[in-house]
Amino acid sequence: MKKKTLEDQKYSETNSKQKKPPKWFYIVLFLIPVLFFVLLELGLRIFDYGHDFTVFKVVTDYHPDKLFLNPEIPYKYFYGTRSVPSALPDGFDKDKKPNAFRVFVLGGSSTAGWPYVPNASFPRQLKRKLELLYPGNNIEVINLGISAINSYTLRDFVPALLEQNPNLVLIYAGHNEYYGALGVGSTVSIGSSRFLVNLYLWLYNFKTTQLLRDAISWVYGLFNKTDEVAEASNETLMSQMIGNSLITYDSDEYHAGIKQFEGNLRDIVEMIRDKNVPVIVGKLTCNLREQKPFVSVKTEKYPSAEEVFNKANEELNKGNIEEAKKLFLLAKEYDALRFRAPQKINDIISEIGNQYNIPVVDIDSVFRKLSPNELVGYNLTVDHLHPNIDGYRLIADTFYDEMKKINLLPKGKRAELSEEKADSILKANFPFTALDSTLANFSIIVLTGQYPFVPKGTPNYKMLNYKMSTIVDTIAAKIFNKQLKWETAHSKLAEYYLNRNEIEKFIREMDVIIAERPYYDVPYRTLAAYLIDKGYLEKAIPYLKKLDEIKSDFFSNKWLGQVYLKLNDHKTSLPYLQKAVQYKEADYQLWYNLAGAYYLNGNFDLAITSLERSLQLNPKNPLAINFYNQIKGLKQN
């Protein structure tokens, strides 16, 4: 019996050894799902599934040397929303020039310049000021502001931003921390864990993750069909982003938003500092005086926001200014619909600035100093927090002043202009017309005529009562209703003014397009051609020269040469005409003009050669024949 048991034991041990898999088996077992997902990811990329979430990319063959903020990038943060905000088309050189001064600006809609077109935003105003004062530098101020984003998006941008070798980063953000994409109170939210949200944003760069999310959404949609989209098609993005709308003061959600902002801003600053890139952060401002609280909730510990707001107005009317200021601030703090950042956000900006020894500009303090009774209202804002034109100019100047103070301006030679003179020039040439103003007014009317500025379900009486009275109103409405592109609308209005012989207004409309699309050659060509045709030769020169810088071709060289020749500047004319005749489009008239430039510069031999070429193309041109005989006679004598 014992012998049998021993044999059985030996057999069992041998069998056990034979059944134990080798190590490579486990490696293969692990690699199979990895290989599956790698192949799936490659296949999805080959077939271009989903979105490409590269932060910066070449977006058009027209500018292969320029990088832009990817127009698809907002879809990464606004999955499933009815409206997706746009990325601004601020291009910068793929290969940074030696004389470049490159600034990236991070923020939400106030950085983007809402409700105005980008030309009015504070990054664009800063750019134009730097260009005027430092003409020898290639100034690049890239506005990364997108409406309804918060610190999660900003944090997600920073690694790609730092790869582009910036000279400076500016940050003005914090108002969207609760309802901005992926915020704790947003309709686009996956919870309050910063780790999970930031991990999700990293994973969402992969096509496999996009496929998985699309599949889950498809299944969910099968069981949750709704007509909400049709009912809410006219909702503003602001109202669409309100998820958990009531976030009372000192609540768990309130503190979660603060914690979210603090952690993300700390990460942002540390990433930027690790690359030794300077950064300036701006403290936030908003409309305290004339924006009553959106939602008032009375709790056991705190009074309702509306009560405090009414008390603030009473104290203001009594002349108790200091007490009124405290109460207006408290009314904003108690507002349960948190579209205006709590004061704690500004405190965190100051704390992180002190901790990391980075400059902080107190934009709110600057706004208050220029406001009646130091209470910001509609004097510098258009709604609850977005600045008006003067407000955006003030933000640009505040950042500029800090850059100057800490020696973070371009290293090139400064123009011999006082800053007062520069500001005067910038105001006089502000690329913004009545069409842009009317368009902004439409945006304000749509926003403030709907929830949360009025009760839900209330018709937008502001829009219903708006009376169209001018061609500007009509064209602006077509832009707003997406019947016309913004550039096309300005072109149509420019043509309208040209037909009425209102040349200055015509130029203004075209200048606006050029300021918005500085790398696009068509507006320069159009404007220069019209000015030349109307005889405004000197006015055409700056546009032709800029065109020649961005896209030197037959048109720019021909007309620069011919315009200078007509203005009797034959020395400047000659090199442009020499370049122009090298193009296949060169005709007999151009060769004739080149002969004139050579003649005026004292080079008779080349003048004769040019005339011979002109006569080959048109042997019967009497002007060329007479000119040729004239020069030949002079040489013989």
C-alpha cells in the first residue's frame, strides 16, 4: 500500500511539473490584449476615425509654415454638447525666427474677447502695442482663449505650449471653474477627482478611447431618446453648461471647485517654471455693482444673496461706500449660480504667486480704481464679467506694464515713441468698425435676454424688440445667423462704401479683415488694387509692401515697382520691376516700365535691352518705339 502511494506521489509531482506553463506563455498572454489595442489604435488612425487632438498643427496648405490652435481641439472638452466653441485662428511660425517674441495667453471667454471679434481681445491689443513699439521684432501673441473652458483645459494645453519655445505665458482664468467643461457643476463632467479628469483627458487623445466613448453614448442613446435638442437649440452655451446649478457658499461643491482650480493652477505653474519660461497671472475682475445675483439661496449660516445685494444698494445710496463695497462682494460670494469666480480664486492666485515667486497682476484692483466708488459695473463690463472695449484695453495695458516692470519685453530696438503717443496711434487705428460693434451687441442681447439673466422659458424680448435700421444691422444679422462669413460681410460692406466713394470707410473695413487674418494675401491684393485704380498710390504702398513680405509674387513686385515709378522714386522702383519681369506673367508694358526705371537710373544699355524685349512682345507699341529711338539717339550723340 505504501509503495503504491509513493508511486502515485512521484507521478503527481512529474505531472505537475509538466503542466506548469513556461514564462514566455505569460508574456504572450499579456501581449495579446496589448497588441490588440495597438492594432486597433493604428487601424482607427489609418481610417481617420474620430478627432485629432494634437494641440497645434498646420491647418491649411495655404500656410504650411504656420501652426495654429487645432480647430478640432474644443471637441475634446465639449463631448455631447449642442454647441462647441471655436478655437481662435492665431497663427505662429512653425520654425521660430531669431527675432521672434512669442507669448501664449491662456484663459476662457474673457481671454478670447467675448462678445467681440478677436481683434478687440486683450491679447490682440497687446500684440499691436508690442508691434508698434518693437518694429524690429517678429511679435507673436497667440490667444488660446476658448469660451466655457476652465483650468482642466489650460493644464492640458501647457505641455504642447512649452514645446513651442515661448518667451512668456500670460494667464487670465478662473471664472469658469464650476460650469466650464469638466468642472464640478458642469453638464460636461465626470466627477470631482482631479486625477481621474486629467487621466481621462490624456486617454482621450487615443482613438480607441474615442471609439469606446462613442459606443457607450450610442447604447445610452438607444434607451434615452429625447426631444431636448430641438427644444434647446437656441440656448446659449452659458446656459447649456449649467449642470448642478445650485452651488451654495461653503458647500462641498463650492470647495471642490476651489480645490480643482488650486491643484490645476499649481500644476500649470510648475510645468512652466520647470522649463524656465516666465509666466504672469492676472487676478479676476467682474461686475459687482450692476449684476444682481443670479440665484439666491438662504441657508442656516448665510443670508440670501439678493438680500445682501439689496442691502448693499441701500448703503451705497446712504453714502456708506466702504460698507456697500463689502456687501456687494458678499452678494457675489453668496450667489448660488457661480458664473463669477469666488474671491477665494483670487486669493489662490496670490498665494501661488507668492509661493513660486511669479508676478501677479491685480486686474480687479485696476478696474476698481477706474470705477465710480471703486465698484466695477457697466462702465468696464458688458454683462456679469466680460469687459467692454475699454476693459479689454485696460487688461492689455496692465499686463504690458508688468512686463515692462520686470523686464520681459522684446530685446529688439524700441521705436522712438512715447507710450502715450503709441496708445493714441493704437486707438486711432483700432481695427474695429460699426459692423463688429453691432455683431457684439447681438451677442450681448442673446446672452442677457435668456436664462440665467431672465427666468427659464421667458422669451428673449431684447431680441424680439430689436429694430433693424441700417445696412450694418442687416449684414451683422446675416453673420449672426451664419448666412455670411465674417470676412465676407466686411468685404461686402467695404464694397458698399467704395461704390459710394467713401474711401476712408472702405479702407477701414478692409483693415479690419487684414488685422484679423494678417497672413491671408487676398485682402491686401483687393485693397491695393482698388486704391491704385482710384489713384490713391501712396495709400496703396503699405499694403503692397506687407503683401510682398508675406507672399512675394508677380502682383506685389509689379505694382510696387510701377507705383514707385509713378511717384518718381525710380531708385526704389527698380529692384521690384527687376523681380517682376522674372515671372511668366510679365508683359510688354512691364518691360517698358522697367526700361523707364533703368533710364532714370542712368543705365541706358539695360533700358535698350528692356525695350527690345517689350517690342518683341508688342512690336506695334508706339510709346516703346519712340522711347527706343530716343535712347538710341542719345547714345549716338
